Amino acid sequence: MNGQELQRRAAERAREPPASTLEFPFGPEYEVYKVAGKIFLFLVDQRGEPIVTLKALPSDSIALREAHPDITPGYHMNKRHWISLRPGGPLTADEVSELVMESYRLVVAALPRAMQPVEPHAFGRGQR
């Protein structure tokens, strides 16, 4: 998947969940997707390479980086809790979609219950 396809697929999926918003708090070159004011995904070009950065459990982050050459520690984020998806590797559109949804669920789960737009442990499982 090339960089534009990677970012397009991630952005399409990021717009789907309830209460997802697109903002540009760091300037027009950063597309930032939030839920209840918390970032769950952002898109940027790193040295001309379009990448996707999203949240992951620390254990998943390590496993994903070991399993996929196109997944690296999160660009400009905490390297334990964030990963970056890079173009040109074997990641599929379905895998990108699931990683976006997992990032959304992780952020929602950390919100106070009254602010959660969905039940984080059940939302989006198996949807494409």
C-alpha cells in the first residue's frame, strides 16, 4: 500500500466512529482525529513519506513492530503507547482499519464513563 492509500484508508475509518472529530491543532500539515478531545490518530508526512500514527497497547505495540516491518514506534509520540504505520510494507487495508478502530477503543476506554460515546470493549469488533 502506498502512502496516500495508507492515509486515505486510515482517515476513512477514523471518520466512522461516533464522536470522532478531525482537527488541525498542530497546523494544516497534521490531520488529527480525536474523540472527546483526545487524540486517537494523526496523519502527517515525515520527510516526504505519508505516515499514520495511532495508539496501541504497549504489549501490542512491541508485537506489531516485531511482526511488521512497516510498523515503527510512534512518530513524535510516546514510543510505548503509539505506533506509526509506514507505506510500502505488507499491511492490508483490513489490518489498517482494525488498528484504527483499536486505537479509538483504547482512547474511549480511558475516558470517564459519562464521556464514552460507545462501549469500548464491544464497539467495532469485526466491522470493516
